[in-house]
Amino acid sequence: WRHADGVAMEVARVLRQVRDGQADLVDFTKLLSAYGKTQKWFATLHGLTALAASNLSPDTYAFNVAAASCHDWSWTLQLLGVLPLRRLKVDNVSCGVMMSALKKGSQAS
């Protein structure tokens, strides 16, 4: 649980910096990407959820980063399914992430 507390604190710190003008959405998305690259998909999802709950809106890139970090293909597809609901554009990266998730899903069955 200590790790989860550390993630929450780091996410909160960067969100404060974004709100205070010391960082921007790109910086926050870099944090999500770093979590994803270190196989900490739960941290990436926590960060995306925290961003969505704040006054800031995750963009397509943030959703793509979070979706790509998921280890479960169904989570990936669920995250990407939110894009149209938030009126965000599904781009080439979104499609690539989706195809990769579908491939993982077909290999798992």
C-alpha cells in the first residue's frame, strides 16, 4: 500500500503544479507515460482518473498513454471507448493501441 500512497502523492503534486501554472497537461501526461513504461498500469489509471476528476480534461494523448499501459486488453478497449464520449478524436495512435490490445486478447483465448 505504501507504493499506492506514493503514486497518489506524486499525482497530486503534479496536478497542483499544473493548476498553479508550473506544469502543463504535457508534463502530467509524461508522468502517466513514465508509470506505463515501468509496468505500473494501476498508477497510470489512477493518474488519468485524478486528472479527469480535476478541472483539467485529459486529451486523446493522455487516454492513449493510459490505454497503452494496460495489461488487460479489455481495460484498453474500455479506455479508448471513452474518447468519443468525451468528444475526443480517435487518432492513429488510438487505433494502433486498439489493434495491439485486440491482438493480445486473441492470443489469450
